[in-house]
Amino acid sequence: MTDHHAYLDTCCEYARMSPCAKARVGALVVSAGQIVGTGYNHSPNPACNDCATMCAGGIRKGIPSGTRVELCYAVHAEQWAIHEAGPLAKGGTLYVASFDQDWKRRLKDPSLPLGHPMRGFYCSLCARAVWMAGIDLVITDSINGIIEHTPEDIWKASFSYGVAASI
């Protein structure tokens, strides 16, 4: 039996390493019961990890979280974990957990409308990476406990968020 809580707690340990001023995210790819990829949101360029000044307080100042991600210096935790897992990600499970800017655990709320960033998985770039890697399941935690998302679920939610945020 899979201990989703243990994997999500490990994601939180990775999230604590994130220099992001808006959302600190940690992710794992698990395949055949083994962690094969890990990640937290940060820039691959060490000179660009001062998020409070350069990103959230600079180039992305005033831009809602989850939108215009092409302006962010960071690579998302999910993408780092998938990249590290490489071909081992195919058929695996992606776990994602995060903290907000006040270090409070961000729990999803599936009762919110589709397109709301706290309803579930909402990054369209990460949704694409999940599909490309062949991930079978994405696990997050919520106010109601563990949520299992299919790639189809996150695709629909992520592109709904992008549409809602641009209106």
C-alpha cells in the first residue's frame, strides 16, 4: 500500500528549499515504489534565485501567481522532478505539495470552481510535462485529504485556469 502522506511530506521538505517569494513547491516522481525524481521551484541559473527582488518583486511584480510563467526565472518543481526521473517517469506518479508566502501549507480545495488556482493542479507548462513524460497519476493534498488527478484532470484544470486568469 502506498503511503501518499509520506511522499507529500517529503515534497514539503523539498519545498522548504525554494527561494520563491510567492509559492514554495516540492515534487517527487515515484515509479515502482522508488523515488526516481525530485524537485523544488528555483532557477537553473544560480544568479537568478533572488525571487523577492528579481522575479516576484521585479520582472513579475503585480502578475498573479500561475500566469505569465514564461517571465519567471524558476523552473517548477514538477518539471525538475520529471527531468531528473527521465525515462523512469513513464507510468509513474507525480507528488506535489507546497507552502504559501507565509509558510502555510497550501491545501487544494476541490469545491472551488474549475479555473481557480487553489482548486487543484493549474500550471499548463507542468501539465504538458506530465503528458510528455507519461506520468499516470498526480497526487496532491487538499482540505479533504489526498486527491488523485489524472493527466486529463490536470490538463483541463490548467487550461481552465489560464483562460479564467486572462479574462
